[in-house]
Amino acid sequence: ADCDRLARKCGEHGLTIGELIENFVGDLVGGTYSNGSDERDYADQWFERCWFGMFPEPTLLNHLLNFGY
């Protein structure tokens, strides 16, 4: 059902699902193909409010990245 809703949302706006994901990821990471500063801010806010943004797993990778390695 979610796949159908995603396909419909993209189709209504003339996007492929790949284009939607590409644009969202670009905004989330501040990439080359960002849609603007507001979009970057909202994508970051969405990520930080999700469970994985609020409560990251205490892994070795998490530790190393937080300390600049």
C-alpha cells in the first residue's frame, strides 16, 4: 500500500520515485543537487525527530564519527 501511495504521489507531480529519493537525499546531506536552504533545514529536522536521529545506536562507528575520525 505504501508503494502504491508513493508511486501515486510521484506520478501526480511528474517525478519518478528515483528522482524523489535523489532530491530528498540531496537535501538531507546538503548535496550538490539540493533544493535550497529551507528544504535542507526541513530534511534535517525530519531526520533528527525520527527515532534513529534521536536515539542513535552506541556503536563503534557512531563513536568514531562523533569524535572526528
